[in-house]
Amino acid sequence: MGVEVVVEGLTKKFGSSLIWKDVTLTLPAGEISVMLGPSGTGKSVFLKTLIGLLKPNSGHVWIEGVDIANCKEKDLYEIRKLFGVLFQDGAMFGSMDLYDNVAFPLREHTRKSESEIRNIVMDKMELTGLVGAEHKLPGEISGGMRKRAGLARALVMDPEILLIDEPDSGLDPVRTSYINQLFIDLNAQIDATFLIVTHDINTARRVPDNIGLLYHKHLAMFGPREMLLTSEEPVVAQFLNAQTVGPIGMSEEKDADELAAEQGIAMPPLPPVPVQLETSDGRPRRGQREPGAWCRENGVVPPPGSFEPNAEQALSA
Ligand SMILES: Nc1ncnc2c1ncn2[C@@H]1O[C@H](COP(=O)(O)OP(=O)(O)OP(=O)(O)O)[C@@H](O)[C@H]1O
């Protein structure tokens, strides 16, 4: 389960406006990757391009030997069945209760009987902690529950690839922690390839196996979590450690005057690398590695205090 997604030289423009250029990365099968970036850098456009909702100007997205950026509609239709997508607002139908919302893709795209549908829907409701809320309308539940309902719906077709757009938008830190734990537990259970787009650096620091950062119309870096959290590269270090000193300003890039004013101000030292969030029942995940393994294998000395149980002091953005 879980398939690799290989992105090669992807470039996207709207008219003459370049969104990002030459993005190349591989989402490893069954692992959790996070895509970060300042507002407006094209993270949502990237998700939509991966699933073929938007066409890139050039480049390839290879999934199981098919280039979905350039294939026929018929092949795209087949490949899309591998995806589950959780949109920012959950994208629920307001007039249907949660049960019917979650059942919708099964009724629309399969010939399953209502009793088979019931088994699948209730299984996904259980996975996402929604048993008992089946007959509530989306307008009657909290934002956190709506996201979990969107997640249950994204799971009913047993996706190999799960794309999740800003799961933490509009959620308080406690609900964000719950949904992050749910992603880790789900990843262990379904072994799908996850890509989460987020602004939340605490999510990015603790949840994924891999992190990518889109900045200034290109992919600044993509790689294992420990690689980015120990990187001294100014854009990566500034963003992942929520610093104001560095090349990123309020509206993405700082201008020359702002950067000149910072001359001589050293970037603060990197904080300790936190341990990665584990599954709640201790079940291993495919992408999980021993804390510090990447650093050891690559001869990188992590900041003092890294991987200690209490190293995960929340950073404020
Ligand atoms: N269909 C479209 N047509 C034209 N421009 C678009 C379209 N979709 C997105 N854009 C533009 O592409 C840019 C990137 O948008 P996108 O929503 O992907 O950014 P983002 O990084 O997800 O931002 P945020 O973090 O604020 O959600 C924006 O300038 C947006 O206006």
C-alpha cells in the first residue's frame, strides 16, 4: 500500500505570472511529507497539480508509471482513484448529515450495496472518532469534527495517496494536536503516502518524515525532517524556527534595505530537534526512523538537547 509520487521539473504559471518553477521531489511511498511555505507561494496550487486538477506548464508527475501531468483524461480518471483529498474546509455538503457525506463517494463511484456502504462508512467513522455523530449536519459540529468528517470521506475509497490541505487552519492548538496524532495513527493503519500542506511549524517539526519548503517561486529544500530541522540554510532555518531575522519578510522576500538593516544581527542558534510524534498504540510506521538516525548517518551534529523527551518546546509563529 502507498505509492511513490515522483515530481520532475514542474513549473506552473497563471498567464504570465510564475507560481513556482522547476519543482523536483519524490514523496516516498507510505511516508508522511509536509509542504510548508509563506502565504501565496503556491502550496494549494501544488496539491491541485499533483491530482491533475491543474495542468503544469512543464514537467512531470509520475505515479505508477503514468505521467498525470500529461496523460489522457481516461488515465487521469483511473489514477485519481488512488487519491483521497481533505480540503481546507472539509468541503461537506451542508444539507447532508455526516453519514451521507461520508457515504457520498461510495454511492457515486461504486456499485456497493447499502449494507456494504454502511460497513465502510462506520469503519471510517470509527477511525476518525466520529461514531455517534453520524446524523449531525456539518453546520452543527465544530471545525475540528468537520475536518475529521472530511478525513473520513477522503478515506472511504481506500486511498494510496492522501493529500491534506491546511488541516490546522481555524483549529486551536489542542484540536491541532489531536488531528496530528490522528494522521500519525492513520498512516500506521492504512500505510498510504501522505502530503500535508500547512503553515503550522509545530506540525511541520513533529509530524512528518519529510519536509519541503516552497519559497520565492521555487522549492527551497525537500528532504528528511532531521535534515531540514538541522539546516543552517537561511530561508529554511528562518521559516522552520519562526524567526523574524532572515531573508523572509512580511510579504515573502525582504527588500535590500530590510536585509541591510539586519546586517550584523546573527540568526539565533537552532533550537533542539524534537522527537517525532509516535503512534498512540506504539505501532510502527513505514517512514519512522530512530530519533537522530539521519543526523548520525550524515555526520550532522544536532543542536544541544535534541531528541530529549522534553525538547519539543512549542515555537510560536
Ligand atoms: N485558478 C487560479 N487562477 C489564477 N491564479 C491563481 C489560481 N489559483 C491560485 N492562483 C494564484 O496562485 C498563487 C498561489 O496560490 P495558493 O493558494 O496555491 O497559495 P498558498 O501557498 O496555498 O497560500 P496560503 O498559504 O495563503 O493558502 C496566488 O497568488 C493565487 O492568487
